[in-house]
Amino acid sequence: MGASMSKTQETGATAPRAPALPWTVRLYTFGLMSATDIAQRPDGTVNRFVFSLADRQARASARPDGLGVVSADVAVDASRGLWARVFSPSPRADPAAPALPVLVYFHGGGFTLLSAASAPYDAMCRLFCRELGAVVVSVNYRLAPEHQFPAAYDDGVDVLRYLGNAGLPDLGVPVDLSRCFLAGDSAGGNLTHHVAQRWTATASGPFRIAGIVLLQPYFGGEERTPAELRLEGVAPVVNMRRSDWSWRAFLPEGADRNHPAAHVTGEAGPEPELAEAFPPAMVVIGGLDPLQDWQRRYAAMLERKGKAVQVVEFPEAIHAFYVFPELADSGRVVKAIKAFMDETMAAQPNPARSLIHQ
């Protein structure tokens, strides 16, 4: 499927406007961003107690929920607090049932906030498990500034290594580790790229990355893009002050935003080296997300390097729209992810990039 971008998307010349959002979404984003602004201390540390007041946690449960999904927490490396929450359909009695693919998920939060137990991510991963027909492994990686670059990337790779060596706990459902997808949103989308880059360059074994899904990935640079300037003070969730703070917290001491962890698109330095096995990618972009220009540049970089990439655009979507079931686009993006996974598993992907408008 294909469509051309509008002139305003190409030039970034659209007039700023506040998005029309349900009151529940406005209330939640206001509360969470207010807590974020208080938690992000000027000295570069995080007041985790204050943020915890707004970050509602959900527990894993072996009892099937309303979606027929069960969950369990798995310790990957207790010495550094690395664990994952595994979501699977209720055990099936049919021993001949086909094996399910695995989706390894990295949550967002600017590398510094939220967790795999945060209620919106727990709910979203449960929905993914049911709607995508996959076992979902939500990674609770270490957070900055206590654990700066490359700790989160190391954790992501080590979770894949753990799955390849130890497998998943006895879920009562068969899984296929040769059909694994990586996915993440915002900072988790950044992790998805870097973990896939590392894994395909060096790793081997039963764990094979079939594809990656980047939901509004968090990339950046010293440059201020047209979208960042146009949507500053208009779009919720992401603004330049919060973003700059998060990069300072995550990147190595003395590094600026042109560091390769942030700036992966090639304009401020060499383009990243991608192995031949680097998987097909799906990049989701929101028209009311200040990070959209970096995301389009990322897709264009993959294209230049001959990698299969599918861009899915939601013109009215704010950053993090996928965690709000009240928003119609959150349901549409799940269907788009399902189609991408099915197509990727069914056939050798076409290296041509496709642009889909929802």
C-alpha cells in the first residue's frame, strides 16, 4: 500500500494547533508530565518518589484476565535488577497447536522513567498478546541517570541472549524463537534499533530477529528540526526541555545529542553500520509528535542502506497515542503491527519502502 506525503508533512509548514483529545487523555498526560517536570531535577538526578505517585503499577497474574492473557515476571539478572514480564495466552490443550511468535518489547520514558510494570504498558502488552497472537516479553531495563549509556542497550541484548539460552518459562503454549520481533516506543524504539543492530552484528543461535517495530522512536541531535520548533508548547508529552534533560541523563558525560546513540541518521557523522541480517523495520510516526522529523530521517537512512522499511503515519496522533485505548489510532496501530508481522513471517520482505496513511 502506498500514498504520498502531504506538502505540510514534507515542509513542516503546517500551523501549530493544540490536538483535540478526550478529557481522560488530557488529565493523564497533564498528571504524568507534571510529575515528570518535578522529578527531573536541575542537577540531573531523578526524584523517583515523586514520579512514583503518578506511575501506577500493575502486578503480573497467573490468572487469565478478560483478554484470556496470563503474565509472569522472570528474573534475567537479579544482581542488576534486570527482569522481564512475560505475557502469554491461556495454556492450550491442543499439543498440535502452531507455535507462537515472540515479541520482545522495550517501554518508553526517555530512558529515565516508567517500567514494564507501569499500568499503561502492562495493559498495552496484554492487548498486544491477544491481538497479535504472540507471546510478549516486556523488558524492565535499567534506567538513567543511575545507569547511563550503554546500560539499557546491554540489558536488551542480554535479555535476547537469555531467551536464546534459557528459553521462556513453561507457558503451556508453544513458541518459535526463530520468529521473534523486537518492538518499543519512544526511548524503547531507540533501544529496538540499537539492540537489533548489536544482535545482528554479533549474535547467533536459536533467537532470530524476524522484524522490528519502532513506535515513534526517540532519536535526536543538536539540530532543532522544523517539527520540534513548530510543535513546541503545542504538542503534549514531548517538549525540547524534557527531551534535552533526558539525553543529558542518558548519554555519556560530556557527550552532546550528536552522539551515535541519539543521532543515527548520518547527517552529523557516519551512518550506522548495519549487518546483512538487520531485519525489516516498521516505523510508526505521529503528525503531532515533535520527534517526527527524526523518525522520517531514520526510515530514509534504512532505505539508503537497502533495508526493508515500512512507514505508517497517523497524521493526528500525539506522542504515546498507542497507550490510550480511547484514541481510535491506538486500535489502528495494533492492526498495522499485526499486518507487518504476518507479512514478514509469510514471505521474504520486499526491500522497497511503503508509506501507509491510516
